[in-house]
Amino acid sequence: MTNDFLANYSSQIYVVDSSDKQRMEESSVELSQLLCEEKLEGVPLLVYANKQDLISSVSPDEISEDFDLTSIRDRAWSIQPCSAKTGDGLPEGMEWVLEQLSQK
């Protein structure tokens, strides 16, 4: 696939376990590395903040701050609170992805 194809028809979806505070830093580093990949340059990013149904989960705002998402300037991005267990928030995230792809 060419980078043109990826830029026009792709979106990156990154799922964070909001209840695992110990792995948050590791996950942030992994996402930073992915964002530097040439093939993913400019590709919209959706971060699912999973396990929001748990009391111990970190809020999407905290994750956004910990992952320094507000510094991302080369692509559209969004963070969506969700629960894979209940399905809450999953459709909204996919709607955002489709909206981004339709703007290409």
C-alpha cells in the first residue's frame, strides 16, 4: 500500500486500559512511537479510553494529559471514553472515525 492510500482511507485506533495506571507510561511511549511512523503520518487518531465502567479508571482528560495528546498538531485526534464490556462509547468513536474519513 502506498502512503497516499493510508492517508486517505486509514485511521489509527489506540485502546488504553484506563484502569491500569501502572502501564499508562509504557502505553504513552508506545503511542508516541507509533505516531512517528512514516506510514501513519497525518492519519487520524482515535484513542479509546477503555474500562470507564470501573471505579478505578483514569478519566479521558487525565489520559489526554498523561499522553500529551494536545501537542499533536499533524493529524486530527480524539479521545473517547468507552467500555468494551458494555459497549458504551464504542459507536461514538467509530462515528468520529467515519467522519474523519469522509472529510478526505
